[in-house]
Amino acid sequence: MSSKRPDHRSDEARSDVARRAVERLAEGQDLSIEDAVDDARRELRSTEHARRPTRSELRAHAQAYEESLGPDVRPQRLRATFGEMLDLLAALEALVLREDPDGIERPAPQVYGRAALGEFDLDPVVHIRLTTTLTSASIARTLVEFGLEEPAFTTIESRVGRLDRIDTSSARSEYRVLRIPPSVPIDPDLDLLRGKRIPHAGFEELSRRFSRFETL
């Protein structure tokens, strides 16, 4: 029986593409990640049949690139990004307690996905679930007052029906705040789109995790 030998040249080409794509993004060019990969493939004449680098591979190269800039660059960015996320979570919780008539009964907002684990390399996106009767406009005002970019409003088709989402960003991260009506039953441990288990954490747990960034 014959077995397919690993194509080391293909692996090296994919790694080169990932490295160059990260460099292009770091140069401040207004590119999406996919466009940066496409440009890198053309520049390096990567063969069409070679597999594109995965997000995990790109994130690993992004981390390595940032670490090459100096010992303090990445730790400082992680501390700043994590601190901003905690401050925003506190601001949203304060909004619900202050303006939602039943705010004291609402679950505290939580962060979902990679951000809940403190993973902010390459494409930092903070997903937040906020249970409240307050309107999306009220939430958006708080985001702007916090200092984030003018929000955009969208509706997503989730496993529990249509939900409003407010998207905004800062210089450090993108933020996606999902407004959950109190009448909608959700499983906090599951992704609302695919139904898979997803990491999540509230302010107290995130604060404990933040302590490890303070020692970097």
C-alpha cells in the first residue's frame, strides 16, 4: 500500500503566504484578511492548488510578528484591549441597571467566543450578549458615549429567532453587542447560530483572567 507523502513545499508556501499577509496588514493597508491573503498569494506566486492558510495559522504568524517588534509591544496591546473590554462591559451593565425598569433582575452582560479567553491576535472581535428591554438606540448611545465608532445596526437570524445586533469598533477591537429580549429563552453555553458550545465569561471572571496580562 502506498501512502501520500506530505508536501513540505506546499506547507512552506502556505506559511510564507501567511507571514506576508500578516505583514501587509501590519503595514496599515486598508485590507481585509482575505484580501491580504489573496495579495500575498499573487505576490509570492503561490500555486493555485496550495491550501490557503487557516485563521489559526494567520493568528500564529500575527503573534510572532508582533513579538518581533519588541518584548513590550504585544503585552501592552493585550492589556489595553482587555482593559477596554472590561470597561465597556461595566458601562453596559450600568446602563441596564440605570435605565431598564427591571435592570436589577437582568443577567449581567457576558463576552462570548475567543475574546472571553483573552485571544486578541489578528482579528480581535468582542461578542457581547446584553439582556434588556432597552432599545438598540439606547445601547448605541452608550457605545458612542464610551468613545467607540458610530454603530451600525443589523438583524441576525439565530436559533431562537431574529435578534438585533449593534456593531461598532475602537482602534483596538471590533465590538458586536447582541441585544437579547428578556422573553427569549437562550442557553448561555451555546452559540446562537450553530448551537455549538462556546466559551463565555462575565466581568468578574474576565477580571481574574485579566490578571495574567498584568504580569506579561
